[in-house]
Amino acid sequence: MRWKTIFRRHPESQATPPPLATPFDEQFLRRLERLALVSSRTLRGGLTGGHASKRRLPAPTVADHRPYTHGDDLRYVDWNVYARHDDLHIKMGEAEQDIGVTILLDGSASMDYGSGPNQKWLVAQQLAAAIGYCTLAQGDHLRVQPFGTTSETPFSASSRQRGSALLAYLAALRPGGQGNVVRTFIDQARSGGNGLIVLISDLWYAQEIDAALKQLPPPRWQIVVLHLLHPQELRPELDGDLELEDSETGLLETLHIDAAARARYDDRLYDWGHGLERACVRRGANYVLLTSAQPLEQAILPFLRARNVLR
């Protein structure tokens, strides 16, 4: 979903899709295990995950050879070469590696918008659970770092057996603070390493998104920005004299909403969203705009797969 293609200058009636009866039933979790996060081949980690690396390592599949040195694993000696040349060589190939996947989950007060199955925070939790679960199912290392939540204690795991612990962890998180995307990215950069970063946020307080993305440049880091908004934020159904309260700062604003005000909102929203998308493209990040009205299994996961975020 792109700002140029999904944003409509004129409202269109859309039926709200029915909620999922059981968001994470057993059948859905089995589907997640078959999904793999698409990662850059330049990302390097351990040797247990399901992602090929361009780095040459001792491997059973031969792509090259190097002379044997003391301490090398004899399992990787090419005995056919030894029989022909009476010399020991190690088989080199592309070994499968794991990658580090970090989900940066925005739990600021603005994420606690909406009710029922379309509530932004609920959908953000479901997104994090889906991406995190398939990460663990692939044997990759997962870290979930919430920011703006009442608790910012991270979750870390590398085993598929930790899938239920991930779901319990996410269910216990509560939104309610002020999120600072730039600070979160700076903290991530200070942690060192490399990997895949998935940011889930409404980005309402991310005016400096370019400065944030600059902290984690490619190819060392691969960034996916999942921009999550409620349908009422894209097309607010407001009219008349209103007093609106900022959910994060508590500031009050008195407004008169009419057709002209809605048109100005449309224009500013478009410019803001399109600017975020351009910043992501400029910094090599994959930008995806989502609405919380999309049912997770029927719409969001196939959509992310089509955008090459999942495969």
C-alpha cells in the first residue's frame, strides 16, 4: 500500500471487515511457520537459521576449496581431491546462517486508538506476534523492543519453543507513554551488530524519521517500516465545533470541522505520509502503509508477502 495509490481525495464507502474469531489459533500458527522473513544476503549471524550467506564457510556443498590447516573439521575434507593430488583441501560453500531480527514496537498513547478488532494497538500486537513467531520458526534470533509502553523490557529468544512465551509477552504490554523513534534507533545502533529491523508505528511523532533511519544504514541493517493507521485517521468522520485532546501530550485544541477543514487535513496527511515514504526510500528502508481495518491473516500477511517483506 503506497500513499500515491491508496490515498483517495474523495471518500469512498468501505465496509469494515469482520473480526477474526481466533487471531492465533493452531492452524494460523502452522501457517506462520511456513513463512520466512526475506532478509538481505549480506546479513551475517550464526549458522543455524534458514538463510544463505555470501560468506564462504566450510560446508558439505562445494563452491570452492582452500588448503587444510590444523584444527579444521575433517568432515569437510574433500577426499576426492586428496586421492588425485595427495593433498588435503577443505570444501567451501555457502552455509545457512541465522539473522538477528529486531521488532521495534511503538506503544505510545496514540497507538491506543480505536476499539474492537480495529484498535491500532491490538493490530500492532498481532503484527509483532506474526512476524516474531515466523522468525522463531525459522530458527532466527528475535528481539522485541517496545518503546512508549508502560514497560520497555525487551523480549529475546532464538527457539521456536519460545513462541508461546512471545505471545504472552506481547499480550502483557500496555501502551500509554510518549514514543521517541529517533532515540530508539540510536539505542539500537549503540547495541552494535547488524540485522533486520521491523518498526511498527503510527509515526505520528516521528517528524525526524530521516534522522532515525540514518542511525542504521544499509547494507549492515535492513529496515522495514510498517506504518499503521486507523481508518478514522485516514478519513476522519468529524463535523462541527469540537475540542480535541492530544493523546500523548494532553494538549487541547478547539476546532471547527467543515468540508474545507477536511480538505486541508487530506492535503496535509498526504504530504506527511508521502514525505515519510520518500525518507524511507532515500535511506534504503522498505515502507509499508497498513490500516488497522485489515484482518491480519486474510489481508496483512498476504500483503506483506506481496511487498517482499515476507515470503
